[in-house]
Amino acid sequence: MGEDSLHDYRGGLRKALIDVGADIGDHMRVESRGRVYEGTLMPRLESEDDRHIVLKLRNGYNIGVYFDEGTRIERLGQAEKPEFRPPPLPETQEGLPRVSIISTGGTIASRVDYTTGGVHAAISSRDLLSIVPELSDHAIVDADILYSVFSENIESDHWSGMARKAEEKIQEGAQGVVITHGTDTMGYSSAALSFALRSLPVPVIFVGSQRSSDRPSSDAATNLVGVVTAAATAPFAEVVLGMHETTSDTSIVFHRGTKVRKCHTSARYAFQSVNSSPLARLVDGEIEMIAEDYRRRGEGALEVMDGFEEKVALLKFHPGLRPELIDVLVDDGYRGVILEGTGLGHVSEGLNESIRRAIEEDVILYMTSQCIWGRVDMDVYTTGRELQMIGVEPLGDMLPETAFVKLKWALGNSEDIDGARELMRRNIAGEYTDRTLYTGEFG
Amino acid sequence: MDYEKLGLKVGLEVHQELATKHKMFCACPPELFRDDPEYTFIRRLRPSQSELGEVDPAALFEFMRGRTMIYEANRATSCLVEMDEEPPGELNPEALDTCLTLALMTGSQPVDEVHVMRKIVVDGSNTTGFQRTCITSLGGSVEVGGKTYRLQHIGLEEDAARKIADEGEVSRYRIDRLGIPLMEVATAPDIHSPTEAEEVALAIGWIMRATGRVRRGLGTIRQDVNISIVGGALTEIKGVQELNLVSKVVEYEVQRQVKLIELVSELKRRGVRESDLEEAFIDVSDLFSDTQSRIIKGALRRGGRVLAVRLPGFAGVIGAELYPNRRLGTEMADCARYGGGVRGLFHTDELPAHDISEGEVRALKENVGASDQDAVVIVADDAQKSRRALEAVIERAAEALKGVPAETRSANPDGTTYFTRPRPGAARMYPETDVVSVVITQERLRRLEASLPEMPEARLERFKADYGLNEKLARQAIDSDYVRLFEEMVRADEADPTLLAVTLTETLKSLERDGVQTANLGDDSIRGVFRLIRAGNTAKESIPPLLIWLSSHPGGTADDALQELGLAMLSKEELGMLVEAKVSENREMVERMGVKALGPLMGMIMAEVRGRVRAEDVQALLREALASRARG
Ligand SMILES: [Zn+2]
């Protein structure tokens, strides 16, 4: 426990605990409303009130004991400090491919943190290696903590950092790179690295978990073993995202970094390839290619283009959206806007004037669809044709999130708008597909 | 057995499923399904670290067994929460209220704030790998037979998935039951005999049912029994499904521990020490190349090996009966099964047998250098598994030198038990941070206090006094699913209390035994039947046929049943004509016997129209007819 392990005990209760010199893990005696409790002082969550002391009873259960001015708190003794003791690391097996694990945070590398009651990044990928010793059957693994960031706090600077770290690892001889990441924005990061890592010679695989690794049912270990195996042996050399394919623990599926989206808030199978099939899957330790057209391992020399323009927005159209929102972006110096339009790629006519002004001010605007599945087509209805005449370009079947990342990247790596426009039109990392295939009712 | 002298201590944990509207952490109904599953999914579990950084030994043990789980589900009874694909919702307030009600009934002190914990269970019965559980009150007591038994706590936990099958290393579970609220009462180890244990279990079950929120049927109430004697160890026996099996379970476990303690002295007398037990496993496959044993033949054919280990000084000890049909050898086999995943083992105390010849046994003993004092255990399976199995056997043999191992066992339907896993260490609990803690307010307790159900004993007295029921009938009525209906109807004077109580308990039970779907009987059906009786439209003998008809015609009314079955009362005229006809038909007998013919004639008429007449009416009419004939 840290310096201020009591920090979520607040107010008078906090003072009372400090007065008796109590620390988390200490053995306590609490007399409250005429009853006496003995137990180990446990942390309190910040979301809970300041009227209850959490004690772990001898039978292992926690209870909250009411606190007010009449409560008597006594510290009976110092208990053993909770301490994380990871099991020893497995021995490396020479001759196996080298795989680098880069940790950025998220639930794949975490334990319960009592400061928020949620799941925090608390252990390194190295700890994971000791917890998941079978990793050493598939590769010689080295692990680095690059960041300890919640995925919702990841920004484009982090993307650049990840790209540079991956480059460093590949230069050092890694035959595959695994990046552990919180799942919420992992799709954005996988798109970002898909664009940033050009002429990739080895696979770079993002992985996360939807069930924290502190629980026996966690998908973290299965996912990690799956992606490390793929990083070591897969024939493809692309930026992909590997997670559970279904609710079962039996297969890990690899989605192309530019075509993947988190489509479920909580399930293991949250990630889906949109408007394309996944690249490959891993079943019983064997890679099975699904896509026929993919970049092969070992081709080319890595080049990193890791500039990302900060002033790009992703704007979801909704009924009643006011044009002032676009004006604000333009006035604030934004250089690009991805519109997430309705249906085939439409927004209200009421926005046309603001869009026209934006384009006159050298802001580039692109159209994607909030339908998620399917491609935009701005030639079918008048609204679409008008928008195109004003200067809004359609982005085919590109995901809005991927389009947003790509525009940041295109502006970040071009001398001028025309260069960016040119990059936007080119299929850089499989973000466009030519044909929309029937893949069942959804997905 | 002199239980007092043995220092027997028994503690009970009684678990009762609650019939709340929803499950404990989601909006699914607390119901099971019978049909084929709509979908299945496959998972594995691995041990996780507690906040103290230790891996729980029980958890590790299960993981080492390499279990794979297949879960069966349908959409009517489970959602993503049970699949561990969605975080749990808030703790079901109705279930919590039921526990607090029970606390108020037993003087158990509600905690000020309820914290839900995760209790590690990695046998696959919980998709998460833990069971969500909490303490809702501390202390309290129940009175049984004039003695007071202290409660340790009342708790609330989620029920586990139902095991459907064990197929080698694959366990098949159905997740419909997962998440049904289980109310738990844990007693202090204040119980000192098997009979007491059963009485206390029954009493607790009765108070739980008095809350009016419990699920009924087999498996909805389960006991864990913690048993120890002086010099023995605390054994936790899980899953005793029948309350009246509790005494048997306690009796057997005492026998088992007493015998195991005796074996320690015996082994000591023989001078056996733990250091004599060596993990020296000898491959004796060659000795069995021509064996008649189908088990060994099969194992060898599949590429397995026969491994043997010598247990010095154990001759006769492994075969010693602990309690009916269970030996130390049985316990070693349990350990081998769980430690190595093998089907079983053979030991020399039981050989020659199972088609293993005397010659083979002799060769086996010779081969491992076993004297007459020694026992030999063999396992025939995959070499790796056999090795792990024998390691477990050695471990169990070492325990036998010390006495009774602290372990968790499961109950068989006959009251015997089998080894499930070592007793879990203290690190098996950690906070369930996905569920917010609940402050128990004074207002909430006051509200529950105001509508507290009657204690069962008080209710029993009232039923006897107010409704004139005898002890047995009163108990049955209170225990019945229809107790509320019973009171409503009797208070509204809709039925005679005794007749209604008999109908709602014995009659329904006997119909159920005959396969009648009594679950289809709504309150309206029962009210309808009694309305007919009250109005004199039919007689009480018609109750069973009417209920049978209503059970198979959901939606039909009691009047429909009466019509369909032709059970309406005969009118005065109809009955008069029937009596006249019978008297005329039997003129000869009437002339011979005079008024004494009333008995036989009564029998004939009742046989024909039972349920459609009142016996008093028949008797009166007959008497009149016979009298007038005598006069005439
Ligand atoms: Zn549910």
C-alpha cells in the first residue's frame, strides 16, 4: 500500500483513523452503536460514503461498520502488509522466435485497484509472463512498459510513441511485436499504427482483455498466449488486433487494424471486422489464414511515418445538429473534419453554408456513415451530390474512426492539403475494400 | 458412539434458493429449463491472485486438473451476466430484504453496510471462477428442543451452474441456475450429535420458509455440514440435498474420523514414518502383458503404462473399512482421480480380484520389493497421469500417518461422502468491485420489522387454536405453498378449515404422486371447487376428480369441471326416484330384512352416485321408504 492508503476515507472518519495511526491491513477493533467488531482495515472506494469503515472479518468477508462521533476505533496491531509476489519467471527456450511485448496499460495487465473500485493497470507485462508461463513455449519474450494509461486517455502522441517503440523492437530483431492496450480505444490505436508503420516486415499485434486478469475467467491470458503465438509464427506482416472470436475460449481472431471496431461494451467478442473478413484466426495453437490477400512476413524495410495532426475532429451528425458546431471548429483552427453522416452519407442542408465556409478556409471535410456497415454513396440523392459539389469527399467503406485517424495521419505527414488529400484517396493499409461482401445479417 | 466423549462439533450452513422476481444480479427469472440448450460455449479457468498476492491452493489444484467447461444456456433463463460477458447489476433488493427479514426473525444483527465478495471457485460451476457472496447479518440464534443454537451469520450468495455431466476432463454445466439468490444461515459449531444436527437443520429450513420467499422442490435447499471430533480435523461436507440426510452424514463422518485416528496408532505401532514413503514409481507394465484385467488391457492398448508404488507397512490398512463400503483405498482412489485424472486404482489389500490373478499380484509385490507388511498401489493410464495419480496417493498415505486431512467432501445420496478438494486457504475471498456496497438504513429495517412474518412455532399454535387443525395437519398447512390461500379462504369462510387443509396438503400431494400436474392449479381453481361444495352443488368426494380435471384443463373453471364430469348433485326428485327404484329392485331383500335392509341399500346407492349426493339425504329418504313399505 502506498503513502496515503487511507485516501478514500474522508472527513471525520479519515481523521479518526489517522488519530489512531491506522493503516490499511491493520488489525482493528471498532465499537459502533453498542456493538464490537474486530477485523482487518480494508480500503474504501472513492464512490462510497464517509460514514462506514470497511473491515475484513476473520471469515474473509468484508462488512462496512457505521461511523459517527460515538464510534470508538482502536488499532490492535499491524497486520502483514499485502504484497504482490509474482511466481518465478519460466526459463527461456533458445531457438524460439523473439517477441516483444509493449505494455500501454489496460485490463490485460492489471489487478484490482481499490482506489476507484475498478480495474487499474497495476502489473507489468513481465508479471503477466510469470502468471502465464506457457508464453515461453511459443517465443522468447521480452516485455517493456511504455505507458500505464487508461485507454480513454490515449492520444495521438501515444500512437507515435508506440510506433517508435515498435520500430526499436523490430530493429533489435523482434520477429513479432505485441502491444497490450485497454480495449476502449484499441481500435483507434491499431488504425494509427497501421498507417504509421510502413513496409512492415513482421506482425504487430494489439491485444487487450474484456475480463480483468484478476479473475479466473479472464480472457487476458488466452488472448495473450494467442497473439504471442501469432506474433512469433504468423505468415502476415500487418498491424492487427487479436482477441476472442466468440464467447468461447477456443479461438483468437485477428482483425486488420484499419477495419476493426469495438462493437460491444463488455463481451469477449466485442471486436468485429467491419466491411471485411478478419485476416486470420488461431485455433489449437495453429494459425489459419482467412484473407487471401495480405502482406507477407519479411518483405521490405520498415519506415515510420508517425506524424499526427492534432486539429482534426470526428463529428457525428444527428437531427437538429447546429451549423455553429462546424463554425467553432473552423474558428479554432481545425484543419480537418470527418463527418459521420446518416445513411449513404448525408447531413442536413442547414449545414451546407458552414461546410462551404470551412472548405473556403482550407479545412478538409470527408464523409463516412454512422450506419457502421456498408459504404457511403453520395451520388444517389441530391443532398449527397450537393455536398460533393461543395467539396465534401466520400470515403467509401472506411470506418469513421479509421477515417479520423487517417486524416490526422495524412495531415501530419504531408506538406500541404493536396498531399493530405492524395494520401486520403490512396488505400494505405487496407482501410478501403473494393467489394462489399455478404457476411450474414450483421458483420 | 459416545459423541460427547468424542468431542463432536457440528456446524451447519443451510442454503435456500429464493423465489425472488429476478436473479441476484440481473433481470433473469430464477428458473431452470428442461429442453435442449439453445447454445453452448466453452471456457477454461485459471487461478487468480488475491489482493494478498497468493494463489489459492484449491484454485491451483483445480487448474492443474486442466478442466475444460462446456456451458449450456437458453435465452429464457440467462443473459450475458451469467455468461460472464456483462458486469453484474446491483444486488437484488428483494433478496436482501428476505435475508434481513430472516435476520430480524432470528435476532441476527444486520450489518451496517453490505459488501459483496468474490469467493474463488474454479471447478467451473461459476463462469466467473468465483461465487459472489456477502454477509447480511451477524449473530442470532434459533431455539430447538429447548436448546439455543447460535448463528454465526446470515448471508446471501448466488447459486452456481448445475453440473450436467463430467466427460473426462470436460465438465458440462447448465447456467440456468447460476445467479439464483441463495440465502445462507451458518450456525456456530454448537451441535453435538447427529440427531441434533438434523433437528437444527429442519428448524432453520422452517424459519427460512416462513419468509414466504423460498423456492420449492428438490435441490432448492442444500446443507453444508462442518464436522470435527477431538484429534480429528474439520471436514466440510458439501451439498447435502435432503434435510433428513444430515444425521446420517454426521454419523458416517464421525465413524470415518474415528477409524482414521485408529489407523494412525496402527501405523505408528508398525513403525511407519513419513520418510518411508517414497515417490519411487515403478513401471510394471510388462508384468501385465497377458493380463485378463480389461481395465489394464485397455490402458496398455491405448499406449498407457502401469505404474506401481510401494507403501511400506500399509498392508491391511488400505483395505480397512472406515464406514460402510468406504476404505482408505477408496480415499486414495478419490485423490488419484482428482490429482491425476485417472479412472481409479488397484491396491494389494483388495487383490487378487477384478481379473488380476494371484500370480500377477505375486510378481507385482516381488517386482517392487514389497514384504508382507507392505501394500502396493497400481494405476494403469497415460504415463503422465499415472504418475500424478500416484503422487496424490503418496500424499494421501502421508496424511494417513497424521490422521484426518482437512478437506472438502461431497455427499452421496446415501450419506457417504467423497473427496472433492483440499480445504481452501483463507485467501479465497476478495471484494467484488463491480457491485456497489449497500448501506442498510434504519428506515429499511423499520419497514421490514413492521411486516415481519410470524415465527413458525407461533404460527403452528395459532393454526391449531384458531382453525382447529391437529398438530400434523397444522404443520403441513404451514409448510404448504398454499398457506396464504388457506388463511384467506378460511378467514372469508369459504371452506371448512380441516377439509381445506387436507385438500391443500395430502390430497394435492397424492395427486402429484399419481402424476397430476398440480402446478397448473391456480388459486381460482381451488376457490371454485370449494364454492361448489359450500353451495351444495357437489359433495366433498368430488374434490379429487375436479382437481384432476382442472389440472389438465388450464383455463377451465370448476363449473366446467362439474359439468364435464357429471358430478353435479342429484336433485331431491332425482334422488327420490333412485331410492324408489332401488327399493323396488330389491323387494325380496326388503321384505326379508325389513328396516335392516337400509345398510346394504345405502351401500348400493352410494357406490353409484358418490359425490353427487349427501349421505344424510340418502339415509333419510331410504328410512322413509322402508318405513312406508313396512306400514303398507
Ligand atoms: Zn441474467
